[in-house]
Amino acid sequence: MPAQPRTTHLLYLHGFRSSPQSVKARLTAEHLRRQHPDLIWYCPQLPPSPHDAMAMVLKGIYEWPRDNMAVIGSSLGGFYATWVAEQTGCKAVLLNPAVNPARDLAKHIGEQSNWHDPQERFFFRPEFVQELRDLRLPKLTRLERYLAVIAKGDELLDWREMHARYLGAKLILLEGSDHGLSDFEQHLSVIMAFLGLNP
């Protein structure tokens, strides 16, 4: 496999009810601190509004070099990461990415708690479902810049739907695992190689 252009700026987008305190976000940040301390890392707490979340992200990466930036997204963050990649042309790593979150989250309208801090609460409003519909892209371009890590053992999302959406991309299809990718650390070296971040 030819050497990948080195990523100098990396965006991480967490999933629904998640946060920058997720295990995958913290493992990635810690790895980068050790191996690539000069890399620019941006892992924001996303607001519940998809429109506001993407506006915030675009503002945060406004001055980033498109050829040397990349995005990692988990679950709903994978849906967002796909949108960011299509807007910027950057590489994207998708971890059990949500394919149709407007459909899946329509049943979660109402008050929600943050997974990592149950005291932290937010309201998922009906209009956010339409905002998710507005972000859905019918067709993806340049699939070679995507790496999707998909677990057949995902208990929340259908792996077949994810697989079909990213067919043509570089795929890591796990026989078991789970939605949170509890074996994430095992796949970090492949992810880093895809981002041109070899030790």
C-alpha cells in the first residue's frame, strides 16, 4: 500500500449522547499525545442540534489544510464525519457509522442524558430529525478516502446497512465486537496507518 499523506490536523466526532470523554476518543487522544505530539487535535462536545453541530465544526476547522486534515467519527459522529469529508475532501475514519440517523433517532425525541455524565441533560427536539435529513448525502464521492470499521456484533445499528453504504471504501468488518467497539485499541494501528500516522 503506498504511503498515505501524513495527517497534521485531526477532528474527532462523538456519537449521540456521547462526549469527548468516550473511551475511543480518549484512547485516540492519548495515542496521539505519545506518538504525534505536534498534531492538531480537535474533539468538541457537539450540541444536540445537527445544524449547530456542523456549523460549530466548520468554524473550528475553517483554517485547516484540506490535504492534511482528517476526521474520525463514531456512530452519529460517523454520519457527521461523512458529511465533513464530502464538504472538505478530507479522509475519514468511520466507527460503526450511523447511516440513517433521522429514522433511528426519531424515537428518541425528548429529554436525554449524557452517557458519560448522567447529570448532564439535553433535549432532542423534533426539528433535529429534519436537520439530520438535510445532512444526508444520497451519494458518496471518492470512496478510497474512507475507512469504515464495522462490527457485525453491533447491537444498535445494522452492520449490513453500514456495509452497503460504504461499499467500495476500505472496510474492516469485525465478526463480533459491539456498538462501542470495546476492542477499539486493537484497530488503532490500522487506523493510524490509514491516516499516514505510522510510529
